[in-house]
Amino acid sequence: MRAIITSATLLFLLAHQALADDMDFSKIKCSDFLSSPKDQISIVLAWLEGYYTKENAPPIMYSDKVIKDAKALSEYCNSNRDDDIIKAAEKVMPVK
């Protein structure tokens, strides 16, 4: 019984931590994005790739497109550090 309670408590705490780390992409400035840890940059890029893909497109992440988009986003953000990441993505990540 103690193991069940411990497991349930651990799951609750992990779920609570995940909720505490929600990201509002409209509030992430380019400067924040550029200075983020690599794992967070990867999460943002993966989300943006999905968001800027046609609704009925096949579930494929094209590596050439990801690399091209990441470079374009980085270049845009370096020149426009006060813009939010959504505005930046809208400028450089056309829907495929």
C-alpha cells in the first residue's frame, strides 16, 4: 500500500511540474529563444514545424526543411531580438 501511495504522489508531482512548465509561444522573445538551452530550442522548433504544416499533410518531419527553417529563424531572431517567436516564424517558416 505504501508503494502505491508513493507512486501516486510521485506521478502527481511529475504531472504538476509538467504543468508548471507551460510555454506561451507568443510571449517568447527572439532574444529569449536564442539564449535558451538546446533542449528547449528543440521543443520550440519541433512545435513550430508542426504548427506551420498544412492540416492534412502527412506526419513527416522533413530534415532538410527543419534545418532550413532553424537557420532562417536564427538569422531573423538575431536581427529582430525583440520580436516574439511566433512573429518570427510567420516571417520565415512558410506552410509547406
